[in-house]
Amino acid sequence: MYAILDIETTGGQFNEEGITEIAIYKFDGHEVVDQFISLVNPEIPIQPFVVQLTGINNAMLKSAPKFHEIAKRIVEITTDCVVVAHNATFDYRILRTEFRRLGYDFQSRTICTVELAKTLIPEQPSYSLGKLVRALGIPVTDRHRASGDALATVKLFKMLLDKDIEKTIVKDFIKFEIEKGIAPKLQDIINKLPAKTGIYYVHNQAGAIINIGKSRNIKKRINQIFTGITNTAKKIQKEVFEVSYEETGNELIAILKETEAIKVNRPVYNRIPRRNTLPWSIYAEKDSNGYLNLKLQKTDGRKKDITSYNNETDGKNALFRITDEFKLCQKLTGLYPTKTACFKHKIKECDGACLGEVSATEYNLRVQNFITKNNFDNTSMVIIDRGRSVSERSAVLIENGQLKGYAFYDLNYQITNIEILRTILIPMPNNRDTKHTVQTYLKKNKGHKIMKF
């Protein structure tokens, strides 16, 4: 668990500040499970510049609880948690100072989202909370109030967890859990997992990742592994200490993240994923008369395909539609093998490329038009799909056939142009595997929306 907090103070000399407001969100890595928000009577005046910044004044705090009245609740909500804050050094120092005044030694592990952001989102013009969340498209309200800033930090931390492909944050947290010395039972692990689409990471007692996978139902898949009888399943059952996970909302992002995570982390109980190749493809080849012929053939990785299909039937049906749409000749698209005129010519629906009645130059322009419109290398689009909750959507960005990455965004924060999307993008490598993953998904699944640009 993480205790993500923000503190507003009176201002003043170092270690003499008092807390005026505190907000703590208990976060399990996926959602907020508890929260505590309160104004605090610091029993000392607030500096005028702080009043102007936060809007909190001395009159507002007269009836607010003093720190000793809320100290027990703060200890309860932060116990066994890693404290997370934007500029954690400041918030943690203030909190320890207040507890020290009560004679209590408050201690916790901390994570600073400023330092994390500098590592995982480099080259930002500013790492102040306000400017950073605006640049990343994270909605924020009640700026400079503890609740608004803490909630913005929750959303920022969630994005940083997504960007941490090597899972350094999660590994460190699991090491923290291990130090408590209580190994959870397999059923306890399963009970904590969601029955949702995403990626799972199986960790051993050292916190290292030993297995990675994707599933439409994470809970069901882990249950299968924990009850499996294969040699690999038995080894995982023996070594597992914890299972962490990431919800993705849809299978495309899950597949992309799984492939990359396995390559980066190289878990001992994973095979390198098989290349995701569609078995049938359309190729263009010039015949002896200079005409571009379209040919549906088994996919050959040595040749450049125009578009690919799951099976021969799908490919052939598509070729019929292509022939009609682009006014091509059935003989030259391989649909009507003959030494004379094609069937369409006989019913006056082909203008005679099969007999040389149309020049190769004129005919090839039509073929080239098809190639230009359908070659994935020319595609620039955003694939919009389900997010991790009903109030969220996902976006996968493709530019000129190159996978750039993915992002999640709140429905209240609409993606209106590509530049906004780029600021919140979690980059993904582009290679032949990712290209075929995207192509396969687009052909198999219809629940997404395509925004071309």
C-alpha cells in the first residue's frame, strides 16, 4: 500500500512551520481504498503569502482539530504503507516534526514523485506539481489545497507506475513487504487479484519477476497457474511470494505491454513470445507486360506485404472487395485464372486490362491507389478503446505505420489534438512484432474507434 499525501503549512522558519491542512489517500497501486482529509489548527499564525496562495486563513482554522487530535488517524492510515509525495522530503519532514513535538518517532519509507518523474519522464520544462500535471494532461482541481494536490499526485503516481517498465517501484515495495516476514498463501494472493484484463507479474521472495503474462481475466489465469500440474506451474507455485498486476482495460495494450515487459525483465519462467504474424498477405508484383498483379499468398517475412489476414478465406473475400472498389481486373488479382479475358470483362465490368486494352501505366495507378490507402506504413491514427474504468479511455498512437505508444485519459479531459496525446504518451518500441500485433487486433476486434489524421 502507498499513503499518498500533501500537506499545507503556515510557512515561516525551518522546522517551526505548523500544518494547516493534510490529505492522505491510501492507494493500492490501482485505486484509492481509504482517505483522510482535514484542516488543522496549527496554533500559530499563517504567513500572509501562504494565505494568498492557499486561501486558508486563521479564521478558518479556529475550530479545526489540533494535530494531536488527528495524529492517531494519520498513524492508522499510513501503517505498513510507503509514503508518497511530490517533494517528499518536505512533507515527510513536516510530518515527523509534528509527531516529534508529541514525543512520537514517526518513520516510514518514502517515494518522491519529483525524483521519479525526472527519471521516467525526462526533459520536462518544469517538475513543479501544477506545471507537470498540466503538461501530462492530468486534471487537477483545488490547486494548492491538500486534497486537490494529493489527488493530482495519486494520478501522477499511477502514470509513473505505468511508465516503469522495469517495475522498479513495485519490486522495491515487494521487498518492503518481504521484510515484514509474512509470506501470503496462494489463495490470499488470488483473492487480491481482479477479474479484469491486464498484465500480471509473479514475484519470488527476493522481489524478482519470475513470470509475466496477459489475460482477459487476471484472477482466473493466476488461479490456473496455482492449480496447474505442468513443471513450470509447479515451479512457480513453489517460488511465488506475490503477484502484482496492471489493468489495461483492453487486450491490445495488454499484448503490447506483455511483449515488451518480457523482453525487458526476461523472467526465468517465460518463453520469448512467438512472433505475431498473420498467415496470409497480399503482395504486388509486376508481370512480363508491366502490369502490377495483386497476389494473395502465405506470408513471407522476406517480402514486403501490403496488408495481411487471419486466413485464406478472409484474404480472398477482401481481394474481391478491393477489385471492385479500385476497378481492378480479376485476372490480375488472381481471382479468375485464365489465358483470355476475365469474367468481369465478359459482363462489361472490366475495362480490359486482362487483354491489354488499358495501358499498364493507367492500370497501375489504380493499384498504387490501393497500396497507398492500405499500406500500414502510410497509416497515422489513434486507436481509441476501453480504459481501466468506465470514466476512462485508452489511446494507442500510430504515426506513419510506427507504434509510438499508448495513454489512458479521463473522459473529462478530451484528447482534442495529437500534441496533447503526445504529452501523456507512454512510449512503446516499434518493430515487426508490434506492427503485426496492431494489425491483427484491428482485424479481429471491432469494439474500438479509429481517429485518422
